[in-house]
Amino acid sequence: MNIKNLKKFSDSKYIEKILSSQNLAFKKIDKHPPMAFGVVMFESEEDLEKAEKVLQGFKQPNGEPLAVSQMPFCSSKHDKKNVSSDVTDFASVDIRDKTIPLWRIKYEEQLQTKQKNICHALKKVTRKARRGEYKSGYDLEVQPEWMSKGLNSSLFGSMFYRLSDEERAKMKADEAKMSAEELQARKDRDAEEERQRKETVIGDVQGAMCKVNRILAAPQQTGYRNKVELTVGFSTQDRMQAVAGFRVGGFESGNAVATIQDCTHVSLPMKRLTAKLNADFFANSSCKPWSNQGVKKTGVWREVMLRHSERHNQMMVLLRYADAFLEADQTVAQVQAEVERAKELLCGPGVLFEKMPVVSFYAQRYNGLSVPVIGKDPAPELLHGVSEVTETLGNLNFQISPQAFFQVNTMGAEVLFDEVKRIVAESKKEMQAEKLVILDLCCGTGVIGMALAGLADLVVGVEIVPSAVQDARLNAARNQVTNAAFVAAPCELVLSDMLQNNMRPEKRRKLDEQMISNKTIKAQEKQEAEQAKQKLQSALNQGARILAVVDPPRNGLHPDVIKALRMCPQIDQLVYIACDPTNAFVDQAILLCKSPNRKLPGNGFIPVEATPVDLFPHTNHIELVARFRRSDYEWPKKKSPEEIKEQRSKYARKKKDGPRPPKKRALERKKQRGPCYTYEKTGKCKWGLSCKFWHNPDLTCFPAEKAEGNSVSVTEPISSESSPADSAKAD
């Protein structure tokens, strides 16, 4: 429930007091003090309706009546973004504008736009890093070279870089010697250089943190997705027809869903399967789509997940449903019968979708709000066929389960991994390493580590999800990768345990206790971790160099992992694969490269190069492969607060006339209005100024010119110590 017209700067206790005074039961209250509204959640629909009747028009202590209204229930942040009470005609909405918003733009123009966005993000890293070090007390002259890029640009670094008085005088003297034609030619040349600098998005881009390579295009621009997750709802064309597709509106509009037939990023076999499922199953099913509109949840069918392998001619289907919100005349047995009917419809003999059969059919019962949690909620149940589908990347084969993570663009992933291979090979050559150890952090099912196994003597993959580590070991065995080991544990603990051997005894004891008490690390996994540690130590004893590869989720690495990477000096190079390069990666790169401090000890890294890769054509998403190397820069001693103040005054703009007195600008704007005649009668200044500061409290604002009525020029404030007579004589 949304409650409006609340007293401003009141908190949730204010609403709780009102509800308690009326004996209304509630579940949760959300109220931010600056806002004049709040949100209340209730346990049942009866409590909601009762509260709505009581609170509608309720008089507050200040006399203002309350205004209440029911709100659509949102199961996640994604649902809240989709809630829109203004849009009711969803039939006019093109689903392509929501799923592939760049579909109207030519692909070459999309690549140019994405290249520019990456350059802007890398320039932002430089600018924010330089600003942070400057505020920490490090002058521009002592910052690393990569942070000084773009200082001469008015856009990048103008708030720090100022010309000295001597440089300004010399520049003005040179300009005075030039003729008008020469001066104009110089300005035109500078403008052309600035224009070319802004248009440069490849190579050594001014202001970017490192060299920017040309964006790598996706080999396949249409039908490239190997996995889609469809919502079951009511069609935008016929609000009484149940279909599976992409959701257009929120649950407050009846869960409006548009079909995927016009979406160019979905493959043709998945379109054919979805069309058959909509026409022959959802259209005549006795169960309705699931909905959580309001407080009461209803319906059965929730989602349909499709995954297909074009190279192996296989397709997997997962049907997710709920059986806890059935109608009075429905039973769980009827729901199970409907699930069986869907299986027979899609997996029957001779049923093909563009010559592609359904080799795996899963059903998952889930009665929660958002999405199932792996290992906590009921797992999918296999009803037909094999448990996994096979996907090929390069010369490697991978078995993919319904809940496993895999790149949604198979051919684009090959381009991405080829670029990672190139960067790792160059890093190995730069390090002059005869033996190389690759740490694959956040490895998932081990795809990247196994793709790089041919360039390394040892690959150690680290992942916190035990089931993903088990899949990685199976994939390594299937592909006969013998130089890879995988550990199921947090990355920061593994890095500290394997590489930080110079820790103090008490810190080592604390780390061992954390490894033992961590619930995600089982006894068998501890043994695997110990074996991987022995292999790593053996390789290091033989002179091997270490390169780390990280492929974190969209929100980036955990701060503890960044701290562990900085504190492991054995890691010479770092390859960062960013899913969100324009947002999360900016802050992550700064944390990896900034100066040592109490929270982030150890020498950081230096950015070397970055390559954008387009895995998602017709969308704004893009991947970025960035290479860092260990910094050997010795940061000077941090300055004291007094030195920082002196440093900032050095770069501050000098004022010729000294500091401007307060309120002077206000007087300059109002001087044409004439003198103040109201102070003498009312005791208040006509212009709302502080009379104690700007004039003698016993006089008008401009006593000498009161009688003449002339326009007033701004003069220095009259001291309050002077008498009215002295002031009049002075004027």
C-alpha cells in the first residue's frame, strides 16, 4: 500500500504509530524522511483491504488527510523497473525496443557507438584515479605516467592543471607578436587537433587509461543466442490468451507478454518450439499463468527456459511451474498431468523443430517469489532424455546442465577466448617466462582455464560454487586436460593460502581457521585444495611465473579478492574480462591500480591494453578484455594535511582582487532597483540582506542617497561602528 500526504521528514515510526493507533496489523514499513509518502506491506489481502478503508482520508495530527492506494507487488528489482501505470495499451509496444533496442541501427554504426562508449569508460578511469590520488595528497608530478594522460585537455584534467603566471605571460607575449591571420590560423589548428582527438577511439587515445584496440565484431548478428528464458503470461494482442514470451509490462497489468517471433536475436528452432507450445499447450491448458499481482498469488505456469546446441543438433527445455496457488477446483495431480502433456507434445516421436529434436526435458516446481536459488530450492527434475546437452568451443566439448552458466553467444565466445589467448601469449612473452601458471579466478565450469591450458604448465581454477567445480573437473576429464586443477573455495582465501607464505604466524593461524570453518569447503575439497597448492608451489620452485585471469559477474570482484590480488606479488600479469565495462569495471580498475593504503595494501597494477568484444549485437551490452601488469612504481610518502592544503592552493585559480565579500553579487544584481526605504520603518531590509553586515543597523541601506532617489552604485559595506552622521558626511 502506498500512503501519501505524510508529514515530511517523518520516519517509519510515524507510520507505525498511526497504524498501531487504529489496531492495524502490518508486515513491513518503508519510509524515507525527506519524502512525503511511504510504503506498507501486509501479511494478507484482508489486512490490506481493512487498512485501506480505515486510512483513506484519515486525519493526521497536523490536520492533513492521508491518501492511500494499493500497489502492484514486485518480486524483484527487475519487476519494479517494469512497473508502469501509465502504459496500458501494450499492443502498441514493440518488444524489440525492449530486448534489442539497437535493432533499427546498422551494425557498423552499433560497433562505432560501442567503441566510443568503451573509450569514454577508460577515460573515466583515468580521470577518477587522478582525482582520487590528488585528494589523497599525491601531487600531479608524483603520479604514475598513465594517470597523467589527457592533462592538457580541457575535458580531462582541467580541474587540476593550471598554467603558472610565467607561462600565461609568455603565452600572451607570443600572441601579441602574431598577426591576426597567424593567430586565427593557430586557433583553427588547435580546434582541428581537438576535434581529431575527440574522434580518435582506437590506439593511444588521449585521456584513456591504456591502449584501446579495435572492437571485435560478432561473427553472427542474428539468431545468436543459445539460451532464452521466457515468461508465461497473457498476450499483448489478446489479453485472454496465455503465451510464453518476453514480458512487456508488469504484473499490475496482468503480466503482459509479447511473442518472440519478431526478435532477431532468437534462433529459428526456438521460435518454432515456442510457437507450438503457445498454440497447442498454453492456449488450451486448464491452468493459468502464474501472477503475483497484489498480495494474493495465483496461477501455475511461470517460465520456460530453452537451450539449444546448433553444432550438435540438440535442444533442452525446462518448464517451471507453481502448485501452491491453485484454484478451488484444481489439484496437484492435474498440474502433473498438464506437465506430462507438455512433455509428450515436445518430445514425442518424430517431433522436430527445424530438424532439431528436444533431447532433454526438465520440470521444476517452485513456489517462491523471484528465481530459484541453486542448492536451496528444489532442483529441476529430468522427465525425458539426457541430463545435459553438448556445446563445442574451438576444439573443446562441454556438457551443460540446465542451471549451468555458459556464454549465450557460442560463436562470439570463440572470438572472446581467442582474444584472451592472444593477450595471454603476449603477456607470457613479455614476462619471458619459460614456465607459466594461470590462476583462473571465478572460473565457473572451467571454460576459460581449459581454453588457456595449452599456453600454461599449470592451470588452477577457483570457484566458490561446488557444483560448478564438479562440472569443471568432468569437462577437463572429457577433453583430456591433465594440467588443470580446480578448487571450490572463496578466491581471497585460496590466494592468501597459496601465495602469501610470508604472513605472520598469527595471521596464518587465523587464515587456517577460516579455511576449516568455511561451510562451503567440504573435506574432499580441502584435500583437492591441498593438492593444488602443492602443484603450485612445485611450479614456483622451478621458476614459473603467475598470470591471473578473472571473469567476475556483472557487479565485479569482491573487495577482498581485489585486496588479495594486490597482496600477492607473485602475480605478474592480470587479465580482466569485464561484463559491465562502462560501470562496475571503472571502479574495479581504480581499486586495482591506486596507491597503497590501509584498506588496499600492496603494490597495484598498471593498465596495458583493452579490447572490446561485441557478444550481444543489437543491444547496449559489450564485453571488455583488459590487461594489467604489476606496478613497480614507488609511491612517495603521503603529504601531511598542511602540505595538502598548500598543494591545492598551488593549483587553485588566483584572484587578483582577493576573496569576494559575501552577498556582493546579490547587491550587484539589485542595485538598479534603487535604495531601500523600508528598513527605517519596518526594521527589515527590502532586499532580504543581512543589515548587520551590509550597513549600519540604524540606517537605511543607502542613507545618503535616500532623499535624492538616485541610482546606487555598489560601495564597500559601512561599518556598524560608524554613526549615522559620520555615514551621511562620508556619502
